[in-house]
Amino acid sequence: MFSAVESRRLYRQVADQIRMMIIRGELAVGQRLPAERELAEQLSVSRPTLREALIVLEVEGYINIRMGSGIYVTRKHVAEATGSEREPVEGPFELLQARAIIECAISEEAAKSARPEDIAVLDEALRAMSGVVEDARAVLVADRAFHTGIAAIVGNATLIRVTGEMFDMRMTPYFEKLASHFEGPVSWRTALEEHRAIRDAIAAGDTAGAKAAMRTHLTNSQKRFSESFGEEFSGEQGRGHTAGPNKGKAAT
């Protein structure tokens, strides 16, 4: 039924292939897709690539991801979206990789010149985060303030803008749907501790430590994201986990 896809822009190609199968009726409404591991093997792609494709299809209304049950086709035809609506931004793994490359360097530079008033800005963002971990929108605002606050220490307007734009890429229907599956108070409390480690290294003027702390945070974000995705989306049995405890493992 499924054929392997080429390597270019994989998760979008995977979404296109599954979408066309639904439209052509090869996958019927109400049908349960194969388990994540099996489907990834059939398409000859990685599980993260498949997960990103499935989120695209859920946002478009073609499938419904039922945690602990599986992935089901919801409807055969949907209104054709415009190119800008259909085309998602870069996948979350690409985005986290880009952020790691750029923000690690920014943190290193920030540690060279941070003043007490700069650290006060970071402290205010952390205080705000700690008080709103239950509020998905408010905690994102505070998180953004922390990351752009680090860029502001360097004093380069381009770096401030790029940091903000990378963060804002998650404020789309695609990423909002993604976050609904795995973000929550538990994940934000974990992320908050990682943010504090970054803050402490910058305040101490520890350039290597600041760079390492930012890399640890973004690497852990990707790891938590991937683990939550795998646990909740596959519908596979016998893992010894349920959807409830896994919810809220990933925040960035």
C-alpha cells in the first residue's frame, strides 16, 4: 500500500503521500493506520519524520490522533487550502537544531558582557514563567522574553530579531496542535530549571558553561519532544506507559 519516499523534504512528502491515499480512498474514513513503527518502516523514513507528517495531516483535518488508541482517518475530502495554509514551517526538529546552533553562540557571547541589569531582565522572565506554568499562552510569552533577553545582552539588533522570529515560528496552527499533545506544567517546570542553569552561567561570566547549558536545554527539549511523540502517537501496546503520565514532557 505504502511506497518509500525520496529524501528531499521528507516529512512534507510523507504528508503528501498519505493525504493522496486518503483522497483516493485507499485509506478509508474511520480506518486505523498501522502503528508508528510499522508505518515508518513501510515508508522507509525515520519515526520523527513520520510524526511531523502526521501532525500536518491532523492540522489539515485528514486524521485524528487518539493517544493510547492510534491514528484514524477522519474524512476523505477537505476543502483545498491555499499554499500558505498547507505548507507548514520547518519541522520542530529542524527548528530546534537551528536554535541550538544560533542560541548557543549567543549565550556564550552574552556571558562575556552581561551586566546586573541584564540579569535582572532574565530573572523577571524566570519569575513570570514560574507563575504561569499552567497557562500555555502566558508561559510562552515569558519563555520568549527569556530567550530574546539573552540576545539583547549581546546588543545586536539582528540577533534579537532572529531569536524572536525563530521562537515565533512555533506560534502557528501546526505547532499549536503539536503542543496540545505534549506540553504541560510538568514540561515547563523542567524547562524552567534548565533556563535557570543558563541564567546562572551567564551571570557568572562562564562562557563555556552558558553555551553548554543552552545546548543541554535545547537538546533535552528535542529528546523530550521525541519521547513524548513516540509514547503517545504510536498506539502500540506493551510499552508499560499510558498517555497520562507522558503528557507534558516537552517544552522549549
